[in-house]
Amino acid sequence: MNTNIETFKYDNRIVRAFAIVTVIWGIVGMLVGLLAAVQLFFPEANLNFQFITFGRIRPLHTNAVIFAFVGNGMFMGIYYSLQRLCKARMYSDFLSWFNFWGWQAIIVGAAVTLPLGYTTSKEYAELEWPIKVAIAIVWVAFTVNMFGTILKRREKHMYVAIWFYIATALTVAVLHITNSMTMPAGWFKSYSMYAGVQDALVQWWYGHNAVAFFLTTPYLGLMYYFLPKAANRPIFSYRLSIIHFWALVFLYIWAGPHHLLYTALPDWAQSLGMVFSLMLIAPSWGGMLNGLLTLRGAWDKVRQDPVLKFMVAAVTAYGMATLEGPLMAIKTVNSLSHYTDWTIAHAHGGALGWNGFLTFSMLYYLFPRLYKTELWSTKMANYHFWLGLLGMIFYIVPIYVAGITEGLMWKQFNKDGFLQYPNFLETIVQVVPMFRLRAIGGTLYLTGVFMMAYNLYRTAKAGKFEPDTEAQAAALEKGPEIAHGKYSFHRFLEGKPMFFTVLAIVAVLVGGMVEIIPMFLIRENVPIIASVKPYSPLEVLGRDIYIREGCLGCHSQMIRPFRSETERYGDYSKAGEFVYDHPFLWGSERKGPDLAREGGKYPDAWHYNHMDDPRSTSPGSIMPRYSWLLTQPLETDALPSRLGALRRVGVPYPAGYENGPAQKDLQAQALKIVGDLKLGSVNCETNKEIVALIAYLQRLGTDIKSAPVTTAAK
Amino acid sequence: MEEKIICSMNGVSIYGIISILIFVVFFTGMLIWAFTTKASYLNKMGSLPLNGGEKDSNDKLNAE
């Protein structure tokens, strides 16, 4: 027994800093979400101001909530619990604060660039490359600080929460780097290295695992620390937590393709995603039950303690979301749910319930402890709980109804075999009342957050902040531990964080590699559709505007092989159609019709008028006006760098094309569109953004409309 | 179409075999490991968060 007792101090300042910004960014992120929600039934709420229009603030909302609210909440919880579980102060105060200020700078960068339209369009990875580089640097600082702390710990063994933190740090790094492979075309513009099907698979491998390893594993680690602390009893089964960890980390990474069911993604990848998603139910529910059963015999505490109330609801929401997710990954269920609001309901069940409530519980737990006092008002916290729960129900239930209604209406045929609702707008008008109810639910939830902010502020005012907490522990003895008799591999592993790390990363990477490597091979094997050609210069710029405005937030470009879809939109989408799509723009949600075969459906003048005021051509439409596209000049100066970047990622533009011929082609195509617009009594100059956007929209899907499909193996 | 793509890839069948092998080996190993670990050790590990080493009376706010 080591009697060398050391005294040291836990750093509370960094925990407080992360706690404060968690509350602030939470409010900001949810306010932006509310603004987006209101625009879905009242499009004029954007005040005809491009920077706060739905397409641009939707990614701002998702990024703010995921990376600013939950991200800071995660750092808050990890910085508090890791020190106490390791019985050591954080490895480096400098790295802690570098992590803090770096992360806040990234958030501010996102809050400025996303409304300006600087986006890669890839969901939850929208930030442009300079910010992506900054994320990588800050993440490395966090990881080094975490491993440094683990290495200098005074506790021989690593508690299961730390395993979850390690898996988070490593996997997020791998995901972020793999999905961020882009070719810069200027300071705030880049094109994905991958194209079409490949880009889609990499993106949803990332997107799915961002949910897994940013929203789930760190929070599970936090649950394994804070739930026993709040209940003042050990976790129900430590053995179950071991199984939970390894099974979850191993299985999660394989399930990404369930976001691409019935798309042009190869069938084997879809089936793999579906099977692994179903298997995920087991570890997820194991973890949920482990959390809930920890409270056996202590349910009376749950009645009084708001911290435990929030935790129980959060863990239950985790269980519900992780049952629903695998069900939605079943192909038949997915054929109904995909592209509808059901997905939004599912995501918010997880975000509002699991992440939101667990964050609130941690804040209510931490503030009194950081300020050495009691919570200012337990009653108010209880009101917050009930208001939050009510808000969640008001948010989620109407959106489920909306989602299922949309899915059923899209698929409904009449007795003569025609689509019952051939006009997409009919299906949207039907669910607008649900959008209103959802906004009420969101408002209730947000009101609860304001109450919490006030309660925490009063708690802080009433107490006295303790910047450092003094602690004592015996220094760690060197050498292998054989003290308990049988030398266990498990214990050896926990005593060796680096070896553990390697094993964890292998578990994570295996699934990724089995999935991703064949997709890299497929690049040479996707059938070339002879008539599919690269976009013209004007279309490239139009596509960039489409990306900038976030059109893919509401319009998919992927017609699934169902009769209900081919009747409505045309021939189903083929893998070979997207070989020049850097990035892919399949989308994941339909608030408007699919645009994969939009080209040639309407005259140019229709598009012009529709962009100026969607309700002039489509009464009842919830699409915002894009009148600024009619007046803003097209930035043709950017053409050389953009075409050059596209060539570097594999689009076969001839050498030197961007330095002259491209501008001529652009002018010729613009003149033709302006001429067509005149036929529709619209006067427009060639150098306006709308001309480029019309060129792009009129191109969509025409490559295989104009010529018979001929496949030629390379 | 997909079948053609997959079949044309050199040695693609190995991916299926590798997947199932890794899967079976991994889970068998993990379960053996989890169920052969001693209960005394598990209990010790489970109660680890409850002692954070704070000098100040081990968290007054949790005391009933």
C-alpha cells in the first residue's frame, strides 16, 4: 500500500467557463431553431433578408445546437469528471484554455460564415475548410490534454466513463479528417474530393457517427459518471457497462448507410447498414437499463431532485431514440419515413430529450457545487422539467403526425392508378398546422431554458465560486499490478491507456474500413453513363449558389426506385449520374419536391418568377422569396479557381479551359437564358445570379433524359 | 446493376468473410472477458466515481 498521499487541486474555472457558454449557446442555437421553425409556416419571417433565410440558418441551428450547446456541455462534463476520476488536475491549464477559446472562436466563425452562405453543404460538416482546420487543431489540443491527464492520474484503473471519452476523442478525429477532404477554391469555398455515391457514403458514414460519437458516446460517459454521483450509489452493473461500451463502439460505425436506403448506393452497403442498425438496439438498451436500474431503491429521490428527474427523462429518451433509430433503418419503414418530418422528430427526440435534458441535469448538478451553495430554486427547476417535457411532446408529436402524413400522401394512388396528390404542394399544405404546433412546443422548451439560466444565475449570485477544489490521493505506484491474484487481461488493459486506445480505435476503424474501402474501389467500377457530362461554367456557378442558399435543406436530388416517386419525378436516380457531383447534393429532407429531374420541366421565366416570389407561381408554397438573386451580380471572377479545383478533384475539364474559353461559354449560355426569359416577358441582364441558378436547375437530370441510357464499363 | 459493380471488383467477397469473422471473434472475446472478470473488482470499479478525493467532506450536497 502506497502511503505517499499527495495534495492537489481540481480546476473549476475551466468547468465554469464551459458551463456558462453551454447555457448561452444553447439559448442562441434554440432561438435560431425557433426562427427556422416559424419560417416553415410563415416564410416572410426571414424579412426578405438572405442572411436569416431558412436554407442558411438551418445549418446554423444544427451546428449551434450540436457543436456549441452539446459540444460545450460535453467539455464541461468531461473537464469536471475526468479530473475527479483520474484524481489529477488537467494535464495543462494552457491546453484547457486553448480548447475553450479555440472552440468559442470556431463557433463564432460558424455563426458568421453560415449566414453568409459559406458552406460545404455536407450536413453537420458545413463549415468551410479554414474552420475545419481550426477544429482539427483545437480537437488535438483537447485530446492531448485528456491523454496527459490520464497518464498522470493517481487512480490505477480507468472508469468506464473515461473509455467513452477516449473513443469520442479518437473517432471524432478520424471522422472529421476523412469527411473534410476537400479541394480549396479560394478562402471560403471548396469542393469535396469525393463525388456522387462515394461522397454520399463518406458523408453519411460521418453524419451517422457524428451522432454516435459526438452526441452519444461522450454523453454516455457523462451518464456513467453523473448518474451514480447524483443518486449517490454505484452504477447498477459495471459488467454491463463493459459490454455496453465495446458493443456500442464496435457496432455503431457500421450503421451509417442506413441514411441512404433506396438511393443509388449499392445494395450490399444498404443491407449492411440496416443489419448493424438493428443490432445496435442491444447495447443501447443495455446502457439505458443500466442507467435506470441504478436508481432501483432510490426512486423517491427522483420525485424531489430535479437533477435526477432530468437524468431519468434523458436516459429514457435515449432508449426511445435508440429503439426508433434501428426501426427507421428497416428498409420498408425507411421507404415511408425517409425525406419526411419523421426524421426531424426522431432527431429532436434525441437532441431535446437525451442531450438537452442530460445537459440541464449536469448544469443543475454542477452550479451548486462550483458555487458552494444550494440551488437557488428547486421549485423553478422542477417547473423547468415539466415545461421542457411538455415542450418536447408538443414539438415531437405534431412532427410525427406531419412526417407520417407526408409519407403516406406521397405514396397514395387513386383507384385509376394515378397519384392521388400529384402536386407536391398539396402534401405540404396539409401539414402546415403541424409546423405551427411544433413552433409552440419549441417555444415552451426554450422558455424552460430561460428559467434555468435565471435559476443558475441566482445560484451563482447566492454562492461563492471556488476556483480550485483541494483533493488528496495516493500517488500511483509504478510497475505491473498483480496484487489481486489472477492477472486479468482486462485490468492490464485499463492500466495501459495507450494500449486500450489502440484497441478502441481498431474496433472503430474495422467497421469503417470494411464499408469505405469497397467504395473507393467502386470509383473505377461505377458504370459510366456516356451522356453524363461535366457541368458548364455557368452551371457550376449556379450550383454553387444552390449550395450557398442551402436549397438541399428542403429539396432532395435522389429519386428512389418506387412507382410513387418515378410517377411524380421521373426515372429513378442512377449511380452513374453523379460522377461529377462534388459534393453530392442528394439531400435528406423534402419540404419541396425532388429536383433530380427538374431540368426542362418549366420554362426559364417560370423559375425567374418562382424565385422572385414562389407564391406567384405556386399558391400556398412555404418556400421563401429569393429576390436578391435577381439583383445580385454573378461573381464570374471566381470561375478560374473553381474550375481549377474541380479539375484537381477529377472533373475532366480540358487544361487551360478556365482561362478564357470558360468565360466565353458562360457568356454564350447566359445570353441564351436571357433570350429565353424575354420570351416569357422577363427582362434580365446576363450578369445576375438568377441566370446561373436557372442554368443549373434546367440542367438537372437532362443528361439521361436527352439520350438513351448506355452503360459502358471503363 | 449493383451486382455487376460488386462482382466486377477484385476479391470483393473477402469483405463479407472478413466482416463476419471479425464480428464473431470480437464478440466472443468480449463476452468471455466480461463474464470472467471478478465481482470484487467490478464492485470496486463501479464505486469509483463516488470517491473523487475531494478533501472537503466528500460532497456535502449529496449527503442526505
